[in-house]
Amino acid sequence: MTATTTAPARREAANPLTAGQLPLWGPWALIGVALAIGAAVSALVAGASGTDFSIVAAVLIAYVLYLVAITVVSQQIEGGRKAADRLVTGVVVGAFVLALVPLVSLVSTVIINGAARFDLQFFTWTMRNVVGEGGGVLHAIIGTLLVTLWAAIISVPVGIFTAIYLVEYGRGRLSQAITFFVDVMTGIPSIVAGLFAYALFALFAGEGVRAGIGGAVALSLLMIPTVVRSTEEMLKLVPNDLREASYALGVPKWLTIAKVVLPTALAGIVTGVTLAIARVIGETAPLLIIAGFTTNMNYNVFDGRMMTLPVFAYNQYVSPGVQEQAYFDRAWTAALVLILIVMLLNVIARIIAKVFAPKAGR
Amino acid sequence: MSKRIETNDLDVYYGDFKAVEGVTIDIEPRSVTAFIGPSGCGKSTVLRTLNRMHEVISGAWVDGEVLLDGANLYAPGVDPVNVRRQIGMVFQRPNPFPTMSIRENVLAGVLLNNRRMSRSDQDDLVERSLRGANLWNEVKDRLNLPGSGLSGGQQQRLCIARAIAVSPEVLLMDEPCSALDPISTLAIEDLIEELKQEYTIVIVTHNMQQASRVSDRTAFFNIAGTGKPGKLIEYDDTTTMFSTPKVQATEDYVSGRFG
Ligand SMILES: Nc1ncnc2c1ncn2[C@@H]1O[C@H](COP(=O)(O)OP(=O)(O)OP(=O)(O)O)[C@@H](O)[C@H]1O
Ligand SMILES: [Mg+2]
């Protein structure tokens, strides 16, 4: 019996490939200890100087302590390479958490403040004849959806066709010029897009024009460069082999683009378009100028003022009535709804991307 | 169903660079012709000029003529799309369409060209082409799974099935076995042997045994040095090329004494 138990043990000891290893719980234990020390130091400082206990200070102290401790301990037990690995892992995770802090804080603030008016009335009423409490944003939701939809209708075809031209046909000067102007367009301030749309529509409809479609035009100016850029990248990723395979079957170029290149890149294109929509759906300035604001429902993008969610939130915030809180609550909830719409868009895009993605067989 | 290819004093360029010079060759219908030669001597380049795939590369152009049963492929007014419908191509790396199933890959020539075909005709064509490519038994139960899920050798045979499904007159193959194991290679060589009953086949290969096994005639290309154009050195029956070639360079190359 002794023989059977010692034999593997001896073989293990003789294995030259093994090295010292921290137990799995090691880092966690260190984190716990570091947190305890950080909290203690922070409490001591707070007691001595008579200030409040600071969680931020405690966590920061604990984090630095942990980085030092894990490096030293790992150096002793596991050697230099592992120690460097643990240190860098610690730094990277720290940076990740730091990046997460504002996001979590933003989402939680919006949820907490927006919860007050997150009720049925909010989604079924407009602000028509509402003064003070109550009312809803149905008109603004519809407005946002319509304006964004039209912006997408305008900019998705333009953007995708431009990208197809640049990748599949573009040669020489013209394509260089297009690329340059697309880059310039990326930097257009949104207020300029709004003023442009206003000036454009004022030509036809006279000064003081307000229409949802104007907002859509302004937003599409902001969307087109994003769509072009992302689609271009996706089309470039399609391997040339596939185009050649298609040509070799006697398929004309346009059919090759329509039936081989685009489907192969579709998932990426959809994602790019969704990101472009998410970028413009929260735009306020251009819509303030050209779509204006109203308390009424307006289904017609081609005529009259049209409320949108960001403008609604802005409007509630800058000009609260007598019952201030009701206005602020509505602003927060509108912001929450906007975030939810963007999230929903992202989910939909992911589903679409999944459905259309080239099926990885293996 | 099978046509003769001739080239007359063909020069092939990539922009200013003359890659191949003065190729004159006469390829019999219903035969297998092998292109051999050291790397960079222009075998792929010549092969791609035979179905006007060469000009897909930007800046690439051709001087001279390629005749398909006497009709010049490079005559003004010739639509390269029509040329490629008659002269199919199999590439060095298997390239099935990743968005398509096995079945759709075989039907790609039909589907991509928006040609109408009844469901039963499609099924027939799929089975015929896959049988022709020696792949039917392996994939008949999973025709609707993605083509990229097959092994490399199966993918290559899928690409061959795709190429013969459009019933071309000529089939060009650029090192079709270079990524394959010996068994798949053998399967494809058998396949070439069968396909030669119906098609004119041109195959590029680095494998001397393969060239001597599958081909009726062999063309040896060589290059004088880097930056110089490749040339057709000798073109003859495969048995002659491998036993009593007329040119010393050919003998050196086929016997492995090259360089
Ligand atoms: N796309 C291209 N652009 C510019 N030059 C090219 C291109 N493709 C090939 N060439 C050049 O043309 C010459 C012939 O190349 P080719 O690919 O035909 O050689 P090959 O005989 O097929 O070689 P291998 O056996 O390695 O495949 C080489 O000098 C190569 O550098
Ligand atoms: Mg080659």
C-alpha cells in the first residue's frame, strides 16, 4: 500500500516542469486583507482629522497595497514572469473597473431619478394641456422614432452605396476626395448640421420652418460618415478569394457585390448602422432648431413641430413650471426612456447580426 | 462540351511589370495539361489569363491572344463574364462561400446569377455535381449545413463541385491539392481523371509525381532571374517531358537537379 501511494508522489516531485503556484484563493485572500487595511487606515485618518470615513480612499489604498503585495508574494513563490503577469492583470482589471465607475454611476442615477415617473401614464399621454404634474412623452417617443427612422432611411442607403463605391469601384482622385470629405463630415458639429437643415428647408418653406424631416436631414448628415466608415471597414474585411470565386463562376460584378460581398459583411454593417443610429438618437441641438418643440402629438414628419425625447428632457429641465419637481422627474424619465431605446436597438442589432453572420461551421 | 485553348505570343503584365513573356501553347480538348515550374515563374498568372481572371487585379493587363475554339477571349467587345461562364476555375485555397450551405455552394453558379431552376432540377444538379466531385457520400446527410464546416479536402472538392455545376467547357485548377492530405489528393487526382472525359483541364502543380500521374501534356515554365519575365520553356507529352526532354533546364527541373 505504501508503494502505491509513494510512487506517484515521487514522480511528481521529479517532474522538472512544475513550479511554485499560488493557490486559487491566494489573490482573493490578499484582496480581503488589503481591503481591511485600507478601511482601517482610512478610518484612522478620518478619526484623527475629524472628517468623514472615505470609501474612495479606502479602496484606493487597498488597491495599491494589493498590487504591491501580489507582486511580492508571487515573486517569492512563483517567480518573476508570473509576478509580472499578476501585476499587469491587477492594473488592467483596475483600469477596467475605473472605466466602469462612471457608466454604472450614470445608469444608476438615471434609473433612480427616472423611476419616479416610469408609469403607464408617461407612455400613453402627451403633454397637451398638462401643467404641473402628470402628462407623458408619447408624442416625444413617436417623434424620436419617426425622425430617427427617416434619418436612417436617408443615410443608410447613401452611406452603404458610398462605401460600396469606395471599396469596390473607387480608384484615384474621386475616391480620395470622397474619403476626405467623409472624414471632414465626421467632425461636423451637430449644431451646424441643424443650422444647415434649417437653412435648406427655409429655402423651400420660408423662414421659421419647423418639420420633423428637417431634423431627419440634420441627423442623417451626422449619420452618413459613421455608416460609410463602418461599412467600408466591413467590406474590406471580405476576403478577395470570395469575390474571385464568384467571378470564376461567371457572376457579374454587381451580382457578386449584392449576393456575396454584402451578405458576408451584413452582420458588421448592421452593427455599424445601429451604432450610428445610437449616436444620433440622443442629439438635441439640431432638433431644437429645426424640429422645434411642442406639447402635441404630430405623426406627420413633413409638417409642423415635432417633439423628440432629448429635446423634451432639455425643455422640461430648462423651463420648469411652478411644480418644479414634476418637470425634473419627467426630464429624468425621458432620459431613461432614451437609454432604453438605445439598449433595445443594440439588442435588436445583435440578434440580426447573429442571424445573418456567416455560419462558422467548425 | 469541351473546347480547345490556344494562346498566341501572350505577354502578361502587372502594371509596368512584365510577369510572363511570349507564351504560345495549344491545349487539346478532353485532355489534362499540367503547368510546372519554379515558384514565381508565372504559372498562376498564365492560368488566370485563360479565363480573364487576371484583369480582376488592378493594373493587370494582357498583350496577345487567347483563343477558345478559335474565338479570341481578348477581342474587343468580349464580356469577361461570358468567358468565365465557359471556363471555370478552382483555386489553390478552398474558398466556399461562408454565408451559404453546402447545397447553396454547389448551386452558387445558378443562385448568384439569378437563374431560375425548379427545385427538383436543383436537387439533381447538386447530387450530380457532388457525385462528380466524389463528395456526395460524405455530405449527403448535411447538405443544409454551412460549407465552411467541412474539412479542407472536402471544401476543395466542394469548390470543384461548384465549378463543374455550371458545366464549363474548360476547368482551370491552380494547385488544387497543395493544402490537402495524400488521401484527398488521390481523390482529386481520380476525379481529374474522370473529369477529363468531359472537360479540358489545365492544372498547376508543384508535385512532379502528380503532374506525371494525371496529365497528358506538360508545360514547363521558367524564369531567368528575379524581375525578369517568366517564359514557357518546353511543352510536350508528359511522358516525353519526364523521360527525354529536349531542353536541359527541363531535365534538371523534373529530375530535381534544379538550382
Ligand atoms: N497581384 C500581383 N501584383 C503584382 N505582381 C504579381 C502579382 N501576382 C503575381 N505577381 C508577380 O508575377 C510573377 C509570377 O507570379 P505567379 O503567381 O504567376 O507565380 P507562380 O508560378 O504561380 O508561383 P507559385 O508556384 O509560387 O504559385 C511573380 O514575379 C510575382 O511576383
Ligand atoms: Mg501560383
